[in-house]
Amino acid sequence: MAMMTACNAQTTDTARHEILLETSKGNIRIALYNETPQHRDNILKLVRQGYYDGLLFHRVIYNFMIQTGDSASRNAKAGQLLGDSPESYKIPAEIRYPALFHKRGAVGAARESDTDNPERASSSSQFYIIYGRRFNDTMLDEQQRRLDKQTGGTVKLTPEVREVYKATGGAPHLDGQYTVFGEVMEGLDVVKEIEWVDTDDNARPKEDIRIIRATVVK
């Protein structure tokens, strides 16, 4: 798949853009980070094109995250496996850890595994929203051991990051490996409600949860 190049990013854009997802469970308002300009510009383009209108949250995992963006989900049949639709391009990784990490409400880009995608380039359209869980120090120590194994010891949970995971929650095992490009400003209760729904063996909600409309609101 072709790579999106840096020249496509409007790095001089200083506005703090926001998008609104009107879903069948309620509204979710997301602020996009200027620190990840290629991801910001890509999702703004797709939202303006109406790409997300009608798509499902096709992957939902309790105490973890909700995921959307597969084009095949718009007209998917009940029980159809989703998440692997072909894409015409990827977005180069813009991992900004520890400044941007997987706290509760973080919005990150889905991607293929390191085995198939060692450069950790992002999906052109699929993204997830973290709900996660709160951690204590013992649990965070275990998460650090997991990160050490996954990253060869290159990603460390800083004291500041640990405090957020203890106070607010999130998903630290993804840190430093996926691009976080935004955060939920309103609608975390909607994210939580979606995260709690019943799912099938492929983590697809048994009841279709749809993005009715996505718009750029700022």
C-alpha cells in the first residue's frame, strides 16, 4: 500500500480542530492534536468527505477500547467479520510518547502488527478510543514488564504517566507503539456505554452501534 508523505500534512495549521461523532448511543466530541499533523489532516479530510457516516463500531473490548473506521461495516451483515478491509494507503507513524499516551479518552490509530508492519504505520481510516481501567503501582509494574518485553526496554512509564493511569485510567500496554492523535473532550460516558455492550467471539457488538454522522465542528 502506498505511504502518505509528509508533504500532505499542513504543519503550519495551529488551530485545535475538533470533530463530532453523532452515534446511535450518543455524541462523542474529539479534539485532534497538532503534534500529529498527518493523522490530524487525514481524519479531517475523511470526515469532510462523509467517510465515517454510517460506519459501525466493529470492535469493542470491555476495559479497553472501542474501534471504528472499516469501510465494509457500513453495509455489513449480522455476524460478518470486520476490520480487515483493504486500504489504499497508510499514514507514517507519529508516535509522540510520553507527551501523548493511552490515557482514558485517548484516540489512536489502528494498525497492522509489528511482524507485518515494522515501521508501525497507521491505518488510513480505522481508529480506536480508549476507556481502559485504573491501575495501582503493582499493576503498573506488571505493565512495565510487558512493555519491556514488547519494546526491548525502550518505552518507560514515567512518574507523570503513571499518576494519570492511577487517577484516571487507560491502556498503558499500547504506549510508544501506536500513534495517539486526539482525545475525547465530551462523551466519555458514551464511550463507556459502547464498551459495555455484548459482543460476539470476534469482539463485534451483537447490536449494531453506528456513527450516524461525523462532522468537523472546529
